[in-house]
Amino acid sequence: MAERYPINIWINEERFAKLQAAGLSDMAKEAFAGLKVLSVMTTETQKDELIKRFPGSKCDTATTKTVELLPRVFKDKLFDLVIQHKSVEPDVVEKAMAIS
């Protein structure tokens, strides 16, 4: 299976309510100290494109293999698309990249 890299989106009360309304609350996982995170998966190609497109972003290849430091506006769009499509798979990232 091809390598996948998560984009973690922190879930506050408002976002959790949206996840619940969409029937997706089980996708949010406890991170620490009661904070929840939603992991949206990217392909290696998407990861590379995101890092090129958004200067300052990076991939933590040493430990978590997460795509980090993406602009908030992109992550907000990504979250909205997760709700709309009820998915955290790379196709949602592709849609977010198409409109960014």
C-alpha cells in the first residue's frame, strides 16, 4: 500500500458539533488533555504538492509523518469538505487543493 500522510485538524466544540451532526464524530480521536484531532489522509504526491504550494509547511518525516503548518484557511476548507463528503480520504484533499 502506498504511503499516506495525515493532516491533523484540531477539533473544538463548534467543529465537534458539526462532526456530530454529520454522523462523523467517531472520526475525531482523543489526542491529549481532552483535545480531539481529525486526521485527513494525503497521498505522497499530495503531500509534496502541498509543501510546494504553501511555503513554510512541512512534513514531519522523523516521527508522526504528518503534514504540518498549513494555512488555517486551507485547513478550514478541508474541514468543510470532510463534512460535505463525509470522508477523510485523499479525494477530499484533492478537492481542497482544486479550490485553493
